[in-house]
Amino acid sequence: LGPRGMDKMMVSPDNEVTVTNDGATILDSMDIGNPIAQLIVDLSKSQDDEIGDGTTGVVVMAGALLEQAETLLDKGIHGTRIAEGFEKACELACEHLLSISDRIDVKGRESLRQTAR
């Protein structure tokens, strides 16, 4: 997992061997009983289906958000308020990204080549 992407070998209970460096494949092969953990596996699958990469990153990000939410819950903040705060933070982050982004004209292949360099 992560930027080095080394292969992992997994052996199932029926001795089926899988070699992969894909976080979504690894998570998919695990027997997950916890409903929150299953949501994170589903999040990873969704990332893989939509983008094809970044599965480990979304799991790490979700874990960090859950860790922060747990801290806030321990302080007595209601879960609904925490979710509203996360939504507001997402809105602010998206607004900031739009404010610092540059528009690129992609009418021709040359501009795409320059961007790829």
C-alpha cells in the first residue's frame, strides 16, 4: 500500500493465493464484520470504480476524519453537528481550490502535451 506499491501475497481460507498491490483488492478480500469498516471498504471500491487509483488515500483520509470525529464525540459534541462541520469544511475547501485553480484551454492536443510535461 502507499507510494511504493509493493506487492502483497494473500492466502484465503481455501488456500487461494492472490498477489496484488491494489488497496481495493486487499480490502475486498478481507472478511469485514464491522459496519463502519464495511463503509470504508465500499468507499475504497467507489474510488477504484470512479478514478482507478487513490484507494489507499481515501481509506487513510476517512480514517483520519473518523479519528477526529471520535475526539469530538468524546467531548460531547453531537454527531449531527460534527457531520455539519465536515460538510462546511468541504464547502470551504472546494471554494478555496476553485479560487487558486487555473483554467486551461484544451482545444488542441498541444496544450495537453505541455500540461503532461
